[in-house]
Amino acid sequence: MSARGRSLSPHPLRDEDVDMDNGSPPAKSHAKVVVVTNLTRNVAESHLKTIFGFYGEIVKIDLPLFGKSGQNRGKAALEYIDASSAQKAVSHMNGGQVDGNIVKVELSDLPVRSRSRS
């Protein structure tokens, strides 16, 4: 017999061994606002309503624009009617593609700002 011993196979994981929290802090479980970053300059409010409206009713969208060009600044905030819709949008769209770009989608506790008159 050789001097090397056999390693034991790992034990299968049980439910109590796995943290199913997915790393999201419980403080944002009530958040209804989703922040989307890395948008292309071509994306308009209508695109966001079409894509993100699939996950629930959107009550407000803030898509900041550059003053001279009128193109968006690459980010948007969307407020859903309820927190579960916002969480669905984050879980399905974070890392997804919008107009060819991979977007980052996160929950936010901050309210969607009112439009400023420029």
C-alpha cells in the first residue's frame, strides 16, 4: 500500500448550510426604486417602459439628459408600484442587455427625483 491516503468526498450541502440571501441586504427589501447604469445614449423612456414594465407597473422614470445634445447620461431611475416588482426587475435584468450594452441594475432606497425645469 502506498504512503498516500485517500481524501474523503465532501458531504452534500444541507439547506441550513446554504445562505439563500443572495448577498442583498435585508434593508432594501422594501425598496421600490431601481437604478439602471451603463445605458447607451440611444435609450429613451419608452424603451425603459417597454423593457422594465414587463416586471411590474412603473410609476416614475428619471432619465437625466445632457442639455446640449438631449441624449441620456447613461443611467436611469425607475420607481415601481411595489417592492416585489422592483426586486424581480433587478434579479432578471442585472447583467442583462439593453440596446447591446450589459447593464447594471440595483435597488435603491432613494426616491426618484422630480424633473427639473431647464
